[in-house]
Amino acid sequence: MSHWSIPFVNDEYHAVARMMKGFNAPVYGFYEPIPAIVKVNGRRCHVFACAAVGCGQKIKRYLDKNDKCSTSNLRSHSKKCWGEEAFEKAHEVKDLAKIREVVGRAKNSPNGNVAAMFACSEGKGIVSYMHRQHTTEEARAVIVKWVAQSMRPFSIVEDPGFHMLMKTGRPMYWIPSAATVARDVKHVFDNTKKRIAKILQVGGLNRERGNSGMC
Ligand SMILES: [Zn+2]
């Protein structure tokens, strides 16, 4: 049976602080900055807590092994938890402080999603990803936005390759039919047209009032 204890002795704390200076790989940015120091069955180890809200994953690294600085378990979890793309972007960013800043912002997003992942570099903007699967309504909305902005045919949502990409790792992901996307795009277009017409009417009215001296 495993026995856990937390010896927060000052010396030990300073030792980990010294060791942490070597923790500069981008992957550390996905974990709480200070690992816990614990003993498991008499063996000392560092425990890295995943920074993602609600994840709770803790990765142990034993200090009496040759791979005490190995990041392979940390890497493997962060890829699964935050996604391959976020992981790759963190490695493009390299700067651990910046990665921590972005991860910190993401985990505190008010709606519980972990979004706003990485600014690859100055001036490139922030790429945002949700940390959970879309609801049906969200999936409909983002697909409408995507096909409209990127000028994709409605039928793309029925493409087997698209299904493979979307459902790998999340087979329950709901994808609308091409007919639903077509209907949603028309609905959004009609609503937008009405809104713009109203804005133009109000603008025209204000100009008329301005010209006639009304207020
Ligand atoms: Zn995690």
C-alpha cells in the first residue's frame, strides 16, 4: 500500500527551488509552477499538477531514478489534455514565462473553457481553442462561421475525411447535415440583413434630423 507524506522541510524546499531552475522546457508551462515534494513508499518524488481546470492529473517523478529530469510523462499528458496543437504551439513559443501566462489566462476563463491558447509571437495574435467539446448549438454556430468565412461548400460537413478529423478522439462529436448548415447560413444571413437595414435606417434618420436642425 502506498504511503504518502509531505516533508516540507526548508532544505528540501530550497533544493527543489534550485532544481526548478533547470525546469525550463516548454512542457512545464502546462503544470502548476511549483511541484509538490512527497515521499511515496520512502522514495522522494516531485509531483506536477496539471494546470487545466478540472483535470486533477498529477504526474510523479522519482528523484532516485536516472530519468529524474525526464519530461516524457509530462509531455504525454499535456498533449492529451491540452491537445497536440496547443502543445506544438507552446514549443514554438519556447519562452516558459509566456507559456505560463497564456495557460494561466486560459485556465481562468470565466465560462470554464480553457481558451486563448497561444500567441505564437508578437504581432501574430492569439489562437483560441476550447478545452471541451462543443455543444450541438455551438457546433452549428462555429460551422456556419467557418463555411461562410472560408467559403466552403455546405456539403463539406458530410465529407468522410472531415468526419474522421472531427470525431477522432471524440466520437460523440455532433456534426450537422449539409441541409442543416445551409438552413443555418440562410437564417444568419437573413438576420444580419435585417440588422444592417435597421442600422442604415437609423443612420439615415439621424442624418435627416441633422440636416433639418431637429434633435
Ligand atoms: Zn490535464
